[in-house]
Amino acid sequence: MKVAVLALQGAFIEHEQVLQHLGVETVEIRQLRDWQSCYSHPVGGQADAVAGLILPGGESTVQMRLLRELGLLAPIRQAISNGLPVFGTCAGMILLSEGRLGTMDIRVRRNAYGRQLGSFHTIGSVKGIGDDVPMTFIRAPYIEEVTSADCEVLSVVDGHIVAARQGRQLATAFHPELTEQQAPSGELSTASRDISRQSLLDNDTRLHQYFLSLCE
Ligand code: GLN
């Protein structure tokens, strides 16, 4: 199986490492040409086409601007509407929300935990996965409201929705690709750089496996 990872900005390498650890081939999407050469509609219609797409954490405003400038916004939105499985983490979840790509019926609040609580780690429950899921939040959003019955809430932490699924779209406010040891005191860039192979092997890959099951 091959999965595309949006690689414009943010923590995309960590997703690639988790996927590769799970035996999945990855393709970086940096420009329209990358997308055109790996996406086919209908999904699954072409043997070497990607089976899904990951939208990583980072800075959603920067990612939105780059998606627009590179001409990627409309084709990616169309692909998701056509049924391509997608997994958005943190900024990636923001991209899926109303007013951005808008493919998920969720309204999100950016930087929702304030400056002090912007980055923290907890163990929470995710429906379909378990009640011991490690969650790393970095200047995280949460879902203020799920606006249609098609969208299922998968996880609530401290009264706030932090994971949801709508068909083959999965979104988490936290970073399942980063472990507790990698959670930085403030900056995502620190987390992105300091990852080690060993800590990845200790990583919890259940959310990625859940996403891969949506890609099959
Ligand atoms: N605060 C970022 C945003 O609003 C998200 C942070 C992250 O992806 N870790 O885009």
C-alpha cells in the first residue's frame, strides 16, 4: 500500500516514519505534479496510486496559503470528496474543517488551549482503539462542534472533542506520530527535528493502523 503525505510544512517526516515502520510506502506531496502522478480516480483504479492521504500538523494558515498558491487545494478537496481516505492531525485537522477544505463537518477552534497549556501530553480514550491512547497536544485546536450526524465523535478530553471520523476521514487534535518524550515545551519545530528511530519504534501506532484500515 502507498500513502501520500502532504509535505509543504510541519511534522510530515514523523508520519512517513510511522507509515514506513508499518510497511507502508509513502509519497511526499510538495507540488501539483507530485499529486497528479500519484492520485487516480476512482480510488483504487490505478495499481500504483495512493490509497490515502495524511495532512500533518504544523501551521494551518501557512499550509492553506501554500495549498492555494500551488494549485493543490481544489484537487485535494475533490479527491477527498471522491472518497480518498484522509487523516488530518492538528493543523491537518484544521485543514479538513469548515471554512478551509471543508470536507469534514466540524468547526474547530485554533490554539484553543491558550499559550501556557498549548503543549501537553495526556492519555485518553479513543473509540475503536482503546482507553490508553497517548496524546501529544502542541498549540492544539479542538473541535467546537460537529455539525452533521455523519461525523462521529471518537474522543473527548476535558470536555473538548479531540478526535472525529466522517466516513473515511479521520481527524485528531493531537499528534499520534509524536511520543511523550518528543513533546516539546513549546515549539513544533523542536519536536520535528529531535525524533529518533528508537523512540519511533516505541511509538503507539494504533491510530495510523486505524487510518490504514480505512484505506483498504
Ligand atoms: N496552532 C497550529 C495551527 O493553528 C496547529 C499546531 C499543530 O499542528 N501542532 O495551525
